[in-house]
Amino acid sequence: MKKVLLCGAAIAALGSSAGALAQESDKGVCYIIDSEPGEEQLLCYPGKRILVSGSRSGGLRLDDYTGASTVLDSETLEQRQVRDVAEVLRDVPGVAVSGIAGQTQIRLRGSEGNHVLVLVDGIEVSDPFGGEFDFGTLQAEPGGYVEVLRGPQSALYGSDAIGGVVAYQSGTHRGVTGRIEAGTQGTLNGAARYGAMGTGWDVSLSAVAVTTDGEPNAIGGARDIGRDSYTLSGKGSVAVGDTLTLRGVARYIRTEGDYNEQDFDPASPTFGYVIDSPDTTYENEAIYALAGVNLATFDGRWTHDLSAQIADITRDTFGLFGRTSGSEGDRLKASYVSALQFADMHHLTFAADWERERFRNTDPFGFAFGGREEIENVGLVGEYRYDGERFDLSAALRHDINDRFANETTYRIGAGYRIFEDTRLRASIGSGIKNPGFYELFGFIDGRFIGNADLRPEKSTGWEVGVDQDFANGDIRLSATWFDSELENEIFTDYPAPTFVATPANRDTESSRKGLELSASARLAETVTLDAAYTWLDAEEDGVTEVRRPSHIASAALNWTAADDSASATLVVRHNGAAEDLAFTDPSFIPVRVTLEEYTLVNLAATYRLSERFELFGRVENLLDDRYQQVFSFVSPGRSAVLGLRASF
């Protein structure tokens, strides 16, 4: 057979498939990626991971990125047996996670939950109505991985990216992989994935089901809070000739679950607390799709990419007598990206985004404004990158033209310098913007939350400095980043006299967020690795500590893998420091500040290979059965255990 060796620039020519493979490749390892009669293609990687979301040009080497970033590769997700992607984000510096039934939020560097842009296979997935993404609906698929960019990214992506970007990639798969598991609390989960690829094409199909009877989440409650979540997804690409590539992505998510309401009876001793609420349920449904075409000219040095994507999200809640609330939001977006590489190290990119978001409140009782509103935005982006041997430079400028709010210009400038072979300094500064959401502009429930159509966008400016230090020929890496940012026009909930009805407003004062992020990764032995992270955060709004943002967050993951890959075990410890929250325990509905106690979660996961195709696995989550609250009065689940079987063909 004739073997064709593809290296260096040839990797980029493989497009999105190569980017997905490169994230988990090892230095000096070659892979057979395709075969035809009489020919094999052998792909060798130089050991450089690709950060797909770090540039509008379609990706850059992780070591060339001038900001703070983290990649949780597919191997990491498999070792920790991640099912809810939100849980593994606790292992990323600068990330705080808080979740209840029906809504799981993450906050990056003390920003709000709606200040984080979330991409899934390149699709913007936030709900246009609420302005943020419910991470409780994102289930990990076999072969999937996560990228996290910390710090303002509006210069690349526009509104929503004040705190940063979380990008989930489903990866590219070959063959058939499936898993099924069952455990305590009536848990029954399953996942299956099929993938194939050939000369110039690839396709992947995936299905994930997560179901549990749950546990009570009210203090002293008896009602189990269960959940069923289903995800169907597919992606593929095909090369038409030597220069043209077509691609498509589709994803359907449906989540059904129970939830408990808060007691708002002023005469009740549990006023403001979560109580058992029989027959209260929610349903969330989301449809996402993307189609794109990429044209490579001048031997791949000048690419033109045109894409269109849609997101359609509906959310409904139900009570004893039927539907009690609901919302609809949809987003239509088109993007053109022209990326030019010249003199090997220079990259110049132009991007144009058009976006239309529509939303409406579907309150069945008519107590809320039910008209359909929409916002259109055009964003123009210019980006320059220099990727040198020792010095890296990046600069981006974006101008947004909005039909409801004032036009805005955001920027980001970063630089990295390798002062020694094992020591790299980096620094960046940038600005961000977040437009108000539907319920902030037009209200949610009349008499309970009144909208404010005069709200202004929130604006942020932030900077960071960091250092990455390698030891022992790269077996140990330590990273430290100091960040500092200020937020203007922060939207908060006011309770003006004489009615004291809640309504949003912009603050006249600035809010500050600063902190230190530390991370370490080490190969302690040939079969043992350790990953650790710590964050110290000082986030204040108008001089008062921001809620649900612990000052201290830490995690550590210790993994052992047998030399022949026949078995593995992973111990993960996650600590969440004490945090402030708001409690509505006063009949005036003006919130009272309370403190959520610190908690520590210990998870243990293990696998054993039964044969070449079958693997037995199991895990215990919250091993110490810690009882804790991520949100005031909502008790999070205790200890759980599952046992499962994985098969690959």
C-alpha cells in the first residue's frame, strides 16, 4: 500500500474535522484517518492543541493564544465520566456554577450568568428571551470536549461575551460507541454515537438520554425532583473538489422535569422558602441548526466562510390545572468570515455578522405583555494575529450596529512572550457589552416584575496578566493569571416606592471584579496525572459583594490509568467557598442578604476493560454525602452511585 504522510499545514486543510481531532492528539503519534483501494492516509500531529473558539479565523494553536483559556478534552470528560457539562466546568479557574431544577448558571470571573457566550458546535445557543443558556440542558456526548475563554470577548463575538466564552464541541467520531448506566435515585442514562469518514467527508450522529427520579430539594421536603433530558445531534462535512467544503450541524434538546415553588403566603412560617409543590413541572425544548460553506484559495492561505444558523427555544411551566407560564425565543444569524494568512506568521481576518432575535412571553393568564418583539444587529469585525516563535500578538475591533440600542465599538488587544523555553508571559485588555433581555425590557408578570424599555446596555472593560511555567520537560505546567475589570450601567432589580414592585434599572456607579486564577497540571508518574485549579475572586456591585460568587473556589483531579489502558480510576475534589445570596423572606418582597455555607464535593470514577470492545465503569458522586445549597433554600442532591457498560465497534 502507498502511504501518504500529512503534516504541518496539511492539518489545516482538513478543516473542522482536523480541529476536532487535534484537540486530543499526542505529540509524535500518527493516525490512519482514511483509506481507499491501494492507499492509506497517515496523519501525524506536532503535539499542538487547537483552540477553535480563540479566533474568528477558525482556530489557533493553544500555545499562541494571548489570553487565559482552558481545554477539557474528550479524554478528561471520559475519565471523570461527565454527564452534565456544567459539573466539569467547576474544574476551570474563574468559573462559578449554581443550579436548581430548570436553570443552571455559570459565572465567569464574577460576571452574570447572561454575560457568558455559549457556543455548541459553533452555534450560539443562549435563549433570546432570558438572554442566557441553561447549562442543565447540555449533556456530554462520547468524544465531546469543552473550551473556555476567560475575559471579555465581545470584540470577536459581540453582545453576551463580557465574562468570556464557553464552547462545547461534539468532536468527530469514527465507528460506533454506546454506553448505558443505572444507579441510585432511579437513574438510567444512555448514549450512542455513530461516525464515519472518508476522503474529504465525515459524518457523526449522536443520541443521549439522561433520566433520574431525583431527590427532595426543599428543606425537610419529601417530594422527589426528577428530570428527563434527551439530546439528538448530527454533524458532517463534505469536500466538493479541492477548495470547497460544505458542512452542517443540527441539534435537538428536550428536557422535562419537576420543580418546587417558593412559599409566598405572608401568613406562612415558611414564607420565602422552597416547599414541596405537587404537580409543578417544566418543559424546555430547543432546536439548533447550522449550514456553512468554506472556500479555500491560494493553497489554503485565504479562506472564505459563509454560514447561517438558527436557534429556537421554548420554555413552559405547568401546575395542577395546566400551563402556568411560558416563553418563546428564536435567533437567526448569518456570518461571513474572510481569513488571510501571509508570511506564515501573519493572520488577517474580516468578519460580518447579521443577527435577528425575536421573543415573546406566552403567559396563559394574560398578566404579562405577550407581544412579539425583535432586535436586529449587524457586527463588523477586524482581527489581526502574529504567531511568532517567541512573540505572539493579537488585536480585534468590532463595531455593532443595533436597531434598538446605540451603536457600540468593542476591542481586544493581547500579547504573549516566551522569555525562556519553559516560561511564557501574556497580557491582554479588552471591552465587552451586554444588551438587555426581553423580560428586563418588557417585564415578566404584571404586578410582580415590571419591565423598563429605557434600559441601556451594560459595558465592561477588563485587563489581565499571566504567566505559564513548564517544568520537567513539560510534564508539569503551572499557570497564574491576575484579572481586573469594571462594569458600567449594571442592570439590577430595584424596588421603588410607593409600590415597591420589582423593576430593572441601570446603576450609576461602577461594579468591580478582580481576582487570581491558578492552575496546575502534572504527570506524577507514567500512569498518574494531577490537575488542579484555584480561584480567588473579589466581585462587588455598588460596593456590596455580588451574590452566588464565592471568594474561594478550588478543585483537584487525580487520575491513574493502567499502562495497558485496561483500567483507570479518577478522584475529583471540588470545593466551593461560602457565598452571599438573596432571600425573599420579607413580606415586602425586598430581598434579604444571606450566606450560603461552603461545601466540598468528592467524586470517584473507575473503569475496567473487559475486552477489546467492552468496558465496565462506575462512579460515586458526592461521596461524602455533603448537603449544600447552591441557591438559597434549594437543597442540592446527596450521594449517588451508578454502574454501567460501554461498547465500541
